Amino acid sequence: MNAMNHDWAEASLRPNNTCPALLRGLNADEMSRVWNRFEEDCLADGEVLLRDRAEPLHIGLVLKGALREDVSVPQGGTRLFALTFAGEALSPLGPRQKGGRLSAIGDTRLLTCDHEGFADLSREIPRLQLNLFGVVQDQIEDAHRWQLLLGRKTAAERVASILAWFHMRQGTPEEMDLPVTRAELGEMSSLTLETVSRQVRALEKVGVISLPKPSQVRVLDSKALLERSCNTPILRAA
């Protein structure tokens, strides 16, 4: 465990910083034990997270950057399946398909722990197991919310919902990363590329967002973005 790990662990315990849901409620001694048991991986943009498929990754926590999960499709090739932002935990089983692949978006740091190591930690720190249940519940709620998004919303509401969701998961910054292409936004929302581009331009035109770069979105009016998504504010642990 290096100095950066110590610094991040200490920062996550300060009242003014948001602590990842997986680590919420842990005291300084418990946090230190977690950091001693987890291993740190540093990935460059686009680098794939490699591991032994015979021993699936049990749990992972993104500290910086983001990870994308791509899965194989029957027609050949892959498609985006999920995104994990800083402060969020990976699915306890890693990629949910045999052909799944996890890769970094930007420079990414994450902590990982194998099945046996996390089981040992959970026996020492029962709160960890409770927190993991909460993480899984959040992921199930996200899946349910996604079904509602695709089934009940207009094209404008779908695009606004995705942008609002990304904004919330990145900590509601003034300027957020857009980790997907317009085509991938279309895949996520079941809309054509042209429709996605038209809805993004509409949000720009009314002053809700601006795009300094294709991969960045400046949220000028977060309340209006949420209203256009037809969502109520979501209070979710990071």
C-alpha cells in the first residue's frame, strides 16, 4: 500500500468528502485493513483489466477515472453494457458475460480484491458485507430505472435522463466527462444517432448544457436538465 492509498483513505473519512458506499461507516482501523488487503491497479486510457478467468474478480472499487464494460453480441462484435465511475463499485461478479471486457476510460485507478480475501475481510468487518448488499441493491434499482427509461419516455426525456444520470454519478460537477460516443448514447437509449444529436443540440439551444469538447458537457442548468428528464432528484450513495 503506497502513500496515495493512505491519502485517499484518509480523505474518504473526512466529513466534507463523499465516501464510497462500499466503505461507508468504516472507522480508520477498518479502512486501513481494507487498504492492506485490496490491490491497486493503474490503467491507461483504453487499457483492459486483465485477470484469471478461472478466479473471477469478486469486488472492485474505482478510485479515479472510469471503467466501461463491453459484452459480445450474437451478430458479432461488442457493445457497451455498463459504466462504473469513480467512487462506485464494480459488479461483485465482474463482467456478467463470458465475453465481457472491462477497460479504462482515461487514466484510471482501482482497488480489487479476490473472493477469498473479501470473504476474510467481511468476517473481520461485518459492515463490509452489509455495504455490499447495498451496492447490489443500487445496481438492481439502476436496472429497473433503465427499463422505465426505455419504456415510458420520449426521445428528449431519454437523452436528458442519461445526461442527468451521468452528472449525478460524477458528483454533479459544473463540467462532466461524457464517456460515450453519440452512437453509444443511441444504443443506450434505443434511439438513432441522428435523434440523439438533435436532442443534444436542443438542450444546447435552450441553455441547459454546452459542449466545450465532444467528450465533455458543461451543465449550465442542472435543475432544468432534471426537469427535462422527468425525474425526481435521486439520492444515491456514490
